[in-house]
Amino acid sequence: MTGAAPILRSKTGAAPFAAAYLFLSCLVLSSAKAHPLFTDDFESHPAGQIPGAPWKEETYQSGAVITVDSQHAFSGNQALHIHNPRGAKYRRGYVAIHLAGPLPALQPEMYGRALVWLDAAPEPLPGAPPVQWTLLQGEGRSADDRYNPIYRYAFQQHDGLGLMANFETTPPVTTDCKRHTDLVLPTRRWACVEWHMKVATNEMRLWLDGREAVHVVNGRADGPTQCLGNDLDGQWRAPPKFNSLYMGFERYMDSVNDQDLWIDDVALALERVGCPAMPGVTATGAKR
């Protein structure tokens, strides 16, 4: 985590040093928002295990397997690996950061960036529609303490690789709204995913390889939506604060094949981080 002013020491105690220290401190503090509050390239986590704090396993014994390994890594030698076996209607391949303890500054608003490698698209069973699944979600508790609003970076159309924004609530409130896009997650190469979730404006923005895909603002999506259950009248209402960020591969249908997903270079911040340069990808994800 970053953002604190540097601790500079000098044996001389000279006035120029003090002035330089004050200048650097002000510079760092004034630009603190420009730097991630949290990063993880998974290099410090033991191989073959679930990553340690602040991550927490959230698979709910669904059969998903999560470890840190070296099969694919965007930077360094390790990344987070989610393995979702076929043979079940539901797999919850999630790890989570519960934000209140380690990252409370991100509860009202969060920008995020991660690099992902998907081995193959989830293939539906014969006669079934494309498999729906989620890569990440921000979740909290409603103001009236009745349900959890969930903002999701998800996929369904285009053979299970079509990016969509998804807003869902937990019972007793029934809302499940989808905003599909034409952007498709590539397989067998690294892709850059970015997101922005903001409480005050009921806002969610999603990017893929630097291209903006969806913008939900004031609780309304920027294009046609489909809602199964609509207790909130089509409004994508954020929680009063985001309590948790979940990442991985949550699958809601069975599939013919297993899924293997790697996640690397996670960054969380108070403004857009942007994507690193990636060979063969034209969009750079530069801030704007």
C-alpha cells in the first residue's frame, strides 16, 4: 500500500534538507490519489496455496480450486489461478478483500485494474444458452439492511465471452439487470480489465483492454438492459458503502469443459490506474 509521505533522515539537520523534506512531503500528499492504495502481483504469496491477507477464500465449498502458481504470469513469476471444474451448475471460484479493515478509503468509491488470462471459453451443455459467469463484483448491505446490492463485471453472450455489466440483489429484494456489450474477452492471452464503482452517484464503469464498455450513472445504464425481477424499477442502486470486492470465476451454469483463469497485477485506487503496455493490443488504457 502507498500514499504515506517518505521518511527521510539526515545526520546534518541542515535547513536545505528540511526544506526539501517539506517539498517532497507536500508533493506526495498532493498526488496521493494518483497512486494505487493496494497492489498485488502475487509474488510474495507461497506457491500452491490460497493467497494470504488481505485476501480471503470465498469458494463456499463449491468445488472451485484457488492457488497461486507459475503456469501463467503477466509480471514476475506467479499469478492467482482459479480452476473451475465442469460437472456442477454452480462454482464459486472467489477470493475477496473485505474492505473495512485494510482499505476503508475504497468503500465509498473504488477504481480497479487487473490482468487476466482465460484458457478457454466456458462451453454450454448441448441445447443450453451461453454460460453466464462473473469475474469480479463489489458488494455491500442496503441502507435498510434488507438485501445486498451487487455490481458485477460479468460475461454471457458471444459464446460466454461477451462482456456485460450486471446488477443483482439478494432476497427478499429481487432484481437482476444486465447491460450487454459487443466487447469480447480474449482467450489464451493477457487482457486488461478495469472498473469504477461509486456510491454517491450509483455509478459503475467497465473497461476492457482500455476500451470503455459500460457506464451506469445515477442508477441507469447507458444502453438497453434486460431485467429478470425488477423490484427496484430498473435502478442500479449502489449500497451505502462497498463492504467487499470479490474476484475470480463464479459460474452459474454447468459447462462441457473446465475453466482455468489467472489473475495478476491487481491495483486498487481512488482514480483510474490504466493498463500497462501489452504487445498486440492497440488500446493502451491511458487515463483520460
